[in-house]
Amino acid sequence: MEEKRRIVRRSSDERIAELDKKIAYHQRSIANLEKKKKSIVNGVKKPAFSSLVAELTESGLTPDEIRSACEQLTQSTKKTRTTKKEKQEVV
């Protein structure tokens, strides 16, 4: 004997609440997209290297101190990627 599946009907309030939840989600998504669009239109740019050096020299650092600090930063955050061939050589 096959068992019949019971059909559970949701009330109209439950269905409306579910739709309201979906609408709110999409409204938040649209708002985030609008923010991204504004940032593109307004031209949010990263500061130029020359302005960074100017700010560092204004703070009293010498060019040699700036260079050594940059070198230390690049050495401490250096990321290395290995290729498949290099991985096979290690094994």
C-alpha cells in the first residue's frame, strides 16, 4: 500500500511573510549595487605613489628611511607561489 502524501497548505499570512522577506533581501541587494555604482561614477581612486612619498617626507622621514621601510614591508609580506612542476619535484 502506498502512503498518500499530505498536502500542507500554508496560510496567506505565511505566504505574504515569505514574500516580504524575499522583497527585503532584494532591496538590500539593490542598495549595495547602487553604492558600488556611485563609487564607480564618483571615481574612487587609490592614492598615488607620489602623494604617499610626499606625506612620508612631511612626517620627517628621510628617503633612505622610507626605502628601508618599504623593503622590510615587501620582505615580510612576500608571497611565493609554486607551480605544479615545482610541487612534483619536491615529492
